[in-house]
Amino acid sequence: MEDDLYDEFGNYIGEPESEEESEHGFQTADAYLQDDEAEEESVANDQQLMEIDDSPSNAVVLHEDKQYYPTAQEVYGADVETMVQEEDAQLLTEPIIAPVVQKKFSIEEADLPPVYYSRDFMTDLMNFPEQIRNVALAGHLHHGKTAFMDMLVMETHNIQDKLDKKRGRKRQEQLRYTDTHFLERERGVSIKSSPMSLLLQSTKGKSHLFNMMDTPGHVNFGDEVASSLRLADGLVLVVDVVEGVQVHTEHIIKHAVLEDLPMVLVVNKMDRLILELKLPPQDAYFKLKHVIEEVNTVIENTLPGQGEKRRLSPEKGNVAFASSANGWCFTLGSFAKMYAESYPKANLIPEDFAKRLWGDIYFNPGSRKFTRKGLEEGSKRAFVNFVLDPIYKLYSHTISESPEGLKETLAKLGIVLKPSQLRSDARVLLNLVCEQFFGPATGFVDMVVEHIPSPVEAASRFLEKYYTGPLDTKTAAAMTACDQEGPLIMHVTKLFNTADAKSFNSFAKVLSGTAKAGDQVRVLGEGYTLEDEEDMVTATISDTWIAESRYNIPTSGVPAGNWVLLGGVDNSIVKTATIVPLKLPEDEEAYIFKPIRHFFESVFKVAVEPINPSELPKMLDGLRRVNKSYPLVTTKVEESGEHIILGTGELYMDSVLHDLRRLYAEMEIKVSDPVTRFCETVVETSAIKCYALTPNKKNKLTMVAEPLDSGIAEDIEAGRVNIKDPVRKVGKFFEENYGYDLLASRNIWAFGPDDMGPNILQNDTLPSEVEPKTLRTVRDTIRQGFSWAAREGPLCEEPIRNAKFRLTDISLAPEAIFRGGGQIIPTARRACYSSFLMASPRLMEPVYECSMIGPADAVTSVYTVLARRRGHVLQDGPIAGTPLYQVKGLIPVIDSFGFETDLRIHTQGQATVSLVFDRWSIVPGDPLDRDIKLRPLEPASAQATARDFVLKTRRRKGLAEDVTISKFLEPDLFKSLKESGILDG
């Protein structure tokens, strides 16, 4: 019987012995089913039992088929993906389900903040370009630009209640409304330009729309200033009355004068004269006069003879006096108007009174007359008597009087404060008193409206300076007239990242037409030309906003003459771009605006690589975004595979790397020690005429290299001469300025490595010896070879600078097939290299101008620290009317790393330093001198510096240890030179 319970393989198939066991077994099997399944099954079984009186199933549920718990899919539903892992592959530090993090890298307003005007009125005013002013606020570091902007924001925005709720450190901090980046707020220094569109009233109560750009003051971020000035129709220069004109202020003035940009001056921090320097009013007047004259001197030195036309002076109405810390600003006109309103019986005419408030005009209190000389004993200058004395008295009463006494004094001036306000802190009290005494900055508005042109008036200057197309087309006419109905033309100079730093918005000036969301446009990059349309893409504008730093106002469209923030067109834009419609009227050709000319070059260089090699694509994406965000940053890959970032200085590079690590790539990167860019040059004419044969031996190029006359390289880079101009014009420039003969100047073929490169390729062949027609066929290929050579010199693959290559002879194969680009281009490059190496090659390094401000005892420290770093002092002297000294010097960039920290340690933090690229200078020593022995870990001697730099740069780039002339010279020429003793190696 028992044998029947098992099959032939030994598997149990037995039947239960009794009915009780059978029932028990049935229930046991069912017990493993889930409740709902068991319920359904029992109902089904009951129905079956009712229909057929069969015995229950006796099937055994195997162990692997038993289901004790519901599956994940049954719990979460079929639309949720469920995964089962055998072992835990996730780190303990990581949550199983990470929370959703909202990344935010800049300060934003949650909603549109309340303002004291109607936003509908502001958007309506955008249609009247005559009432609009586009200005940039610029000046040196900590001269009060952002604080001045805060003053205007507080005038227009109803946010005082929000500020009053702040406590502790936040309460002490300045508002700094336009510093939105977290790094800017931590460091107390602006890094990016920030736009604000504000509705401001003049003294007559007329409203004007001010599109203002707050720019950084640190000299490293001069690129942001240059980008902002391109969009602005005028410059508001902010100068600290104590420090006066500093190095960055000088750069800004020079740039504005050369770009023919109208300028007004705001002499800021007037409260420092009273509270810090404690200068008497008479001396304060001389200090103010000195600061204004400093600015005028820089203007005159930039363009001699133009100084008088561009002169800044209070009596002309283009100078304002301000204290952004205490929230006031006035011009002579607005101050005269205050007198006229305070003394209505005097029948003062503000315009006439204002003319007498500056210069050597004295007020005689006895006769109550103005004279050129002080005739009476108590007579004072009118400015001192009517402007400075009242301000000094206001400050001294406010600070020194008891609350009760102050209440009475202020009542005479019509200023009423609450008892709690009268007992507040001195700084708060001063702000409250000044706010009521001076009122809003209407004088500033008057000054800008009068001396800075509207977009319509400024359009012709803008087109003449920057537009590359003809000015007699319909498109140009529409831009000149700021025509809202014309074709949509915009110039983008700045990209702002969104709060989560995942994408960019483009900031542009609308020159004609109206920018609307949904418009299809063409985005033309800097490399776009009619011949090469590669740098062009089509895009659709997704959004148009009015930019307000911390918030953006969405609009249905922005008409010509205004600034606009665009969404959806940034993909192809790297630095600047021109936006045009898909089709221009009468099928005109599209032209771009010139790329921005910056104050200086990027010479500070670091190499970066990801700590985790698999994150390389992530880092490359981060580098692309950094390149968009900073106007003067350059990212490239060296031949050795290094990823290079080029910037302007230490703080600049620190900000770039912070953004790369935190904002754009979110990864850890390794950064090399900083180095610098070099250039290669020649100091003599080639010892011999160097020739090079093409690989097929059918063509021969002969060249001579020589140094350029001083000044030519700077003229080419400044754009004073353009190789694309007609030959006669280029020839005339060199003939008149550098004494070239007519034939030589008209035979200049190219500048290199690009159209604004500081090298020249000149055709010096004679028509009698070389067939001109045949020569023209290879002209472009020789030019390409020259550009290649100028881009990567033979010493250490750095760009060539200040060299002229003369093509003295050429023999070409008669058949065109034997003189193609593949033959000529590398040969022209080799001819350039060999003639270069035979002309006493030298290495050039960038040099920073160093400017230090500090107390007198810090001056000796500058001499000491500079001397240790191959630097030297050019001049030093006191700043007039202050206990401060200013020292100017030069320091090689490669020796400047850590210089600022070093100097601050020496001076106990009392000195502030600005380092800005100044010039290229030849490194002492011969880079090809093999007799120089360099020992590791020992500094090279002065004459071995060039050799040291060349070898180390070649090593870093993975090049052969030394430069071999034989590599570029033809073998038979090399042999003959060795035999004659010209070459010894």
C-alpha cells in the first residue's frame, strides 16, 4: 500500500487515509494564500460544491510556490517600477530615496515687490525712447556703486517694512540689492553686472525710465564693465572722494573716452570728509576740486585736445555730490532749487544761482553780493557758504545734540522725527535726517537726462562704432530711428544664469523692432560673415522680461531703445551675438555687431581635471557654461590634453572655479598651480634668408623675420588699422604713421594669427622675378601657414608677437596640382619658424601694473615684497587731503601669485592692492642658450630666466626637451650653416 504513495522517481503522490486528514490538508494548503485570494477561492469552492458534490482538491503547494506576503507590484501598483537587489550597492551615507532638492544659487524675490509707481505706466513709458536713459554705473572697488543703486531702489521700492524685520547681523548689512550671487554677499564685492530698470523723477516731477547696470569695481572683473558699457548710452562714473581716481577708474575713463561714450561724474562718500577726515569746509572744497581735476586729467591724457569738450565740472551740471551711505545726492542745480523752495520771498532763479555755486566766486555777507575775490573779512567761497557749511552743521547737530535739542533744531528745518527715531543709533538717525533734508535724488536724474543721450540720439554713434554693415540700408535706418515697427535687431553682450544655474538667459539691447515671445530669429555669433555663415542658428524667443536683478517682470514685448532679458536663444551664444529676424526687409544681408574690445587680456592660467576620470564629460559641460558666464574667460585644450582656463587674476579665477565646482558641474576637480601665458618674439633681423622646400620639392619659399616697429602691435590690437580695409587705406596708415614706403605698405598680406593679431606678413618679392598672377594663387595658403606659425611659435608653442615675416622669394611649380594647400601651408609655416629662430628669438611674459593704497608705513613693505618678486616701483606719493599713500609699480604675472596675501601680511592688512595686466615684456636671457645649467629646486639666475621658462613650459606641454633648429631648416641649408660656423649645435 505504501509503495503506491510514491511514483517510480520517488516523488510522493499518496492519498490521505481519512476524510478528516483530507480536510486538514486542504486547509493547510489554502492557509498560504492571501486573504482576498482565499476568500475568492472559498466562494468559488462553495459554488462548485453546490453544483457538483466532488471531493476537495488534494494538491500540495510546493515551498517555492508559497506566497507569504504580497508582491511589491501588488502593493505599489502596476505603474511603479520596482527593483529587487540581492545585495546593498548603495552607500550608508546616501538615503534610499533622496529628498527632492531645489537648487538655488542666487537671491530672488518670491513675488514682484511693491513699488511707488504703477508698473503699467513703466511698461507704457518703454514705448517712448526719448524718455529712456540706458546707463552703466562704474568705478573702482568699494567706491559705493552698489550702495548708490540701493539708494535708488529704496526710493522706488516699498521694501522698508521687510528690512525692519531683519535682526542682528543682517540688519547691520547693507541692502546690496543688486548683489544676488551668494559669493558676492559673502565677500562683500560685486562679481557680476546686474541690471535694474527704475522709474525716477526729475526736479520738475517728470518721470523717466532709467535702465541701469551696476558693474563690479574689482579690477579683475573689468570684462563685466566692458560688456555693460557696450549696451549703455552713457557712463555714470562713481569716485570715492577720499581715495580719488584709482587704477580701475582710469581704465574705465580711458575706455569710455576711446569709445566716445558720454560721461557724468558722481563724487561719492562725501560723509567721509566730515566724519572720517574731519576736514574743515574750506579744505573739503579743495579736496573735491582736486578729485574732479584728477578725472579731467585722465580724460585729457587719453585723447589730448579733447579734454575741454569732455570736461566734467559742477557748473556744467555733469557732476553730482553724493553720500550713498546716508542716502543723498545733489547737483548744484538741485541744491539751488532747494534754496528757491525754502525762501520763496527771495525770488531766486535756481539756474542763475547754481552758476555762482562753484569756482572762485565769493559771497560777501555784508553787501550780500557775489564777487570774484573775497572783499570782506567773513566772505567765503559760494560753494562753502551755501552748500558745505549747511551740510556740516546738519551732521554735527544730528550727531552731537541731545534728542530734545535736536528736535527743536530739526523743527526749524521742517524735519519731523518720532521720539523713538530721535533716540536711535547715530547712523540710523543721520539717514533719517538726510532723507528728509535732501529728499529723493532728483538732481541725479536731471544730470543724466541732460548729459546722457536717449537711445534715439545715441543710435547713430552706436552704429558707426560697432555695426559692421552699411549704414544706407533700411535696416540701418530703422536702427537709427529706434523704430518699433522695424525689423527686430538685438545685440546680446551678457548671459545671466537662472537661479538653479541649469540654463542661461540672454541680456540684449533692442535696436529696432519689438522683441516678443514666440518670435523666430536668427542668432549670429562673433564668427559670422557673409562668406562663412557657419556661426548662425535659428531659435525661438521663449520669454521676454524686464530685468530687475532679484526679479524679472514678464512682458508681452519690449520695444526698441530698451534692454531685454530673453529666454530660449542662448544655446549657440558664447560671448556676444547679434539677433536678426529670419528675413530682413528687401532681402538685405544680415551683418553683426563687432565683438567687445576689453580693457586687458586674460593671462592667468590654470589647468583643471576631474578627481574622478569618469566625470570628464560633466566637467566639460561645466567649462562650457563658465565660458558663457564670464566675458573674458577662455577655456581650451592643450596639445598635451590639459584643460586650460585663462582668466584675469586670482579673485577672478577663484570665482570661476567656485562656479565650476558648485554651480555648473557640481563635482570635485583638481587644479594645477597657476602659471601664465607667454609670447614669443624676435629682437633682430634673421641672420640669413631662410628657405623651405615643399614635400614634393617643386616649390621653394624664402622668408626673413624681423621685429616690428614699436607701437604697431598695439595699433593693430586697438583696431586703428584693419586688414579687411581697402589696400590703399591700410597702406596709407603705415605710410603716414610708420614711414613705410608705398610699395611695402600696400603689400601687407595679413595680420596674424587672426585679423587683429600683432604680427605682419608682407610680400617682398619683385614682380620681375615672380609671376604676380601665379603668386596670387598661393597667397591664401601662405597666409594660412603664417597664421598657424603665429598661433604656435617654435620655442614653446606659445603665440608669436611683434614679428614681421617678409616673403623675399618664391619659386612655384607651373602646374596648379603641385602647389596646393597640402604642399604650401606646412612649408610656409616651416619657413616662418626657421627665419624666426635665426632672428634672435626671445620669450615675452605678461606684466601686471600694481597699485597699492595704504598708510605711509606700508610703503616700505611694497618695495621689499616687489623686489623679491622681480618687480619694481614706478612712483609713490601721498593722496591729497588724506593720510593715505599710493604706490604704483610693475610685477611679472608669473611672480604675482600670492603677492596680495604676502603684502597684506607685511602691512597687517592695512594695504589694499590692485593688479591689472599692463604690457608684454621681454624675459631676460637667451631661451636657446644651451650653456646655461639649471639645477632642480634652485631659482634660475636673471640671465637664465628665459631658458628656465622655455624648458619648463615645454616639459609641461609634453614637448621634446629642447628646441632643435635642424627640425625646421632644410638639411643642405643646415649643413652649410654648420660648416660656416653660424650654427654651433
